[in-house]
Amino acid sequence: MNTLYSFRRCPYAMRARMALRYCGVAVNIVEVSLKAKPAEMLALSSKGTVPVLSAGGQVIDESLDIMRWALAQNDPQDWLLKDDPVGQRCIAELIEENDQVFKLQLNRYKYAERYPEQPMEVYRAEGEVFLRRLDELLQSREYLLTNHPSLADVALLPFVRQFAHVDREWFGQTPYLRLQAWLQRFLESDLFTSIMKK
């Protein structure tokens, strides 16, 4: 049996769980307490961060690699855009910007008291650059790169959700109406609600 070490609210673990669920991969989910990480998990991955997937003797401890592994088993709605090299490049660029740049801005915004060099609004404005870009991508369609969800939508969703939830009132008053609708559609989807059950 495949085992996923996960933490319910971790955005990296969320995107891994969504991909596994979408692909129909049977997996036993072990909810990890970040204060008391299980020895079995640390034996598999010394990094000590979730998610960690143990599948048929293979250990995968990066969320994106878990998503790609799952999609290699089954990708019914073509999240990988396999016949669209331009789309594939866009997926890679968006995820790179999310993981390398936006995630840092999100951390500073969410935990602004730990970064007293700047007021919270400065960190929020830095993150808004990415939100604006995503909102523009949604101009002519419901998803970021095509008319159905792709790997980019699902890989970015938990981080946009976290940014929006720091100050929901503020997010609700932004001009990013398309992004708000995109987020809401995902949050109400069976895919998301099923992976967030306690």
C-alpha cells in the first residue's frame, strides 16, 4: 500500500493530496504532527518535511515530484497538457515563480511580525504582483492556461488560498474578481473538499 505522510493545512501536502486523489491512486494518509514527526517518516526522508510518499519501494519527498508521479499513473483531464509544449513551459514557469518568489512573499505577509523591516502592507503589495498576473491569465477562461484545470492551477491553489486567508476582507475587496471566482470554484470542488476532510 502507498503511504503519504501529510499535514492537513500544509500547502505542499495539499497539492500532493489533490493530485493523488485526482489520479485515483490508492494511498494511506498518515497525518503528521509537526512537533512529533514519526520515526518511520524520518527514516524515509531525513528532510523531515511533509509531504513524503512511500510507493512500491520508492520514496518521493517533494510535493511537485509526487504530483508528477501520480499524473504519470493516470491523468484523465490532461493536467500535464501533454500535446501542448508551450502550455508545459507555462506550467513550469508559473510553478517556479510561485515556489521561488511568491511563497517567500506569502511568508513575510502572513508572518509580518517576524519581518519587522517592512510593514505588512509592503509584503502584501509584493505578493499582489503575482495575484495580478494570475487574474490576467483568467481573462478569457476559467483556468490559468486552458479551459480545464492543469498542473499549474492545482500546484498554485493552496498558496493563493493561504494568501487570500491572511485577510479575507481585504482579498474580497480587491479588483481580482476572476481570481476570486477561480479560488472559490476550487474551494467548493469535490476534489478540494475531499482532501481537506478531518
